[in-house]
Amino acid sequence: MKNKIKIIIDIFMTFLFIILMGYYVTENEVHEILGTITFILFIIHHILNIKWYKSIFKGKHNFQRTFHIILNLLLFIAMVGMMVSGIMISADVFAFLGIPTTMFGRRLHMLSTSWGFVLMAIHVGLHISALMNKLNTKMKNSTFEYVYYFILLLLAGLGIYSFINLKVWEDMFLVNDFKFFDYEQSPILFYLKYVLVLIAIALVIYMIFSLIRKEKNIKVKN
């Protein structure tokens, strides 16, 4: 039951994160409310995974485990950065605090949001092994094997294109002081691009760690 709750929270949190990337689509107040809900879910997520934190310094630390720990730490910092900066520039939900909006707050929000999204996509990539392995096994030597691989390559390619088109990297490295949106673009297309970016990053991470595991297994056998 607990695992099902964690999965539901993770899926809902990922969904909200994608919605939040389209700031221009929702009204500011809705954006801030959804952002607050996402952070609350993030806190619940960590409470439900408290055992993981207790085991950080126990056992052996191979590359994958160390990578996972560092990733979770960076994602936690990014999420805190998002919430703190969101409060700093709030015009509705936390306006009662009377905190003046500053360029630092805006830049911190753009930085933490863009990195948070990419780190979340990497996090997803580390947790889709079971699903991808089942799909790979089912599709291998089947009629649709090459169609399946083509679709994966197509999704990865479209995701990379969307990453460049959305200029996510510019936000990650604060190339501009403000986030610019194409207001003439369909919101559906906008969100589809972010979904494709998430899928592409997750697939790349999955493939990298699959190769690492295969290489490790070969060395063990030899």
C-alpha cells in the first residue's frame, strides 16, 4: 500500500511539475498554488522515503549508488530553491509576507526550476529499469521489434530537439534574466515538448546505466 501511495505521489508530482513549466498558460495565482502543492508533495515523498536516508552511510557505495545519492541531494536543493525563490517573488499566495520582488529572486527561481526539471527527468531515468526491461524482453524478436526501437529513437530525437527549442539550457545557465515564452504557441504543443524532453533524458540515463551494468556483469563473468 505504501509503495502504491509513493508511486501515485511521484506521478502526480511529475505531472504538476510539467504544468508549472508553462507559467504563461496558467494565471499567476494558479501557478503559485500548484507550486505550493508540488512542494508539499515533495516533502511527503521524502517522509515516505525516510528509510533511504537512514541507509545512506551503510553498505558499499558503487558508482550507481553514489550517483543516486548526489542526484537526490541536488534535486532536494533545487526544490528548496524553487520554493524559497517562489515565496520571494510571490504576488498572490505569499504576498502577505511583504517580501519585495528582486532580480535575485527571479534568477534563482529560473535557475532552480530549470535544473529541478532536468534532475527530475534524470531521477525518472533511474527508476524505469523494470518497465524498460519488460518492454525490451517483450519486443525482442517480435514482429514490432524494429518499430519499437525506431519509436524510442524518435522520442529521444524529438526530446533533444525540444530541449534546444525550449531553450532549457539557457535557463539552466542564466543566459537571460527573464524566461521568454512563445505566446502564439499552442499550450498543448508546449507541454508536449516538455514531456518529450523528460522522456528523452530518462531514456538516455536508462541506456547509460544499462551499459554500465552490462559492462560490470561482463567483468564479473571474466
